[in-house]
Amino acid sequence: MIVNERAFFIEDLKAVVIADIHLGYEMELRDAGINIRNQTPHLKNTLKKIISETYAERVIIVGDVKHNITGPTKALQDFFENLNVEIIAVKGNHDGNLEEFVDFKVYPPAGIRIGKYGFFHGHCWPDEKVMRAKYVFMGHLHPEIALTDSIGKVHKYPCHLLGTLNDAGKKKFGSNPKLFVISAFNPLVGSALGTPLGPIFKNGLVEDMDIYLLNGVYLKKYSISTD
């Protein structure tokens, strides 16, 4: 992972991996009476900084590029303009018709495998070839951990989850990849860890996962319960 960033970097692919950008989310908040300034410039500048610091040649997005499920937004155009790297995206549950609005390659929600790396969003079943990769990256959970300080105030921190399949998962997919759940790139959409989302979690196929803050500090296990 990239320390203090909501992203991973894969050296041999020269690729930054991110998830859950949810471009245009602040527009939905405004409709609900919550005035949030345009987040696209900040998100884009953050990604450009990561690309520059890692010398990345591609960005792989594992779902939910946009927030508006049914259509495009100006934010979508603005974000990808002049990034000057190859863009690859796997569709998430918010990415309806995404391929019609962008000029980069968009893959189905079941994901894509590139060599020993697999990528899918997480809201539907991944392709078995994806799960037979050595390393698998996904999003969808928007993981944050809630911590209580000494005076009882609750603070939420974005985090990444790292783990493996359990025996049932190994049997289903015939493999045991290292699984990485990436923190949401858009800080507005974080969600405190609770009941897991997506079929590989809801069907009890994943071991309890390790929780890491973005600075690399290990916290504890994410206890996955399907009850």
C-alpha cells in the first residue's frame, strides 16, 4: 500500500490501484440540503500527486468511478482530463453505462486478471480466474474503523483490509489469494465496518481480515459475521 494514501501501488505493473471515487457524490448531498464544495479538483490533485510520486504508467480503478448510477456528470469528464496515464476500470454497482461516457477500457463487474493480480469491485461474484490470481484487489466496503478516545468521543479513520479466503472459499475457487479491500478514494463515502457487503463475504468465504490504518499501523482483526 501507499503510506497515508487511499491507494495501492503495484511495482511490476507500474499501476496505482484505487476504488470508490464516487465522482459527483456532493451533488446528491446538495440535493439533500448539505452544501459540500466540488470535490473533483481535490480528488484529481491527490491522484496526480500519487502518480507523480510513484512514476505510475496506469491507474486501475476497482469500481464505483461515478456516483450517479444512471448517467454521466461533468465531474467524470473533469477528473480524467489530462491524467496522461493508461486508465483501466472495473464496473461497480454505481457504474451503469460507464463505458458510454469515458474513453478508457471498462471491464464487467466480475473483474479482470492481469498476470498474478486480480481486480473486481465486490458487489457481485468475481470471475473464478480473478480469484485464482495470487493477489486480488477489491473495493465496495468503503472501510473505516471507529475508535473511541479517553473522553468517549468517537473518531472514524479510513483503513485497508488484508486477508485470505477461508476453507469454504478455497474450496469454491480452488485457490487462496491474498485479498486486499481498498479504502474508498473519496473520503465522503467512508463507512464504519459492520455487516460485510458482497457475496464473497455474505456467503462466509473469507477469513477474519487484518485492519490497517493508512499509515500502516495494524489495529486488529475485522471479525466477519454473516449472522
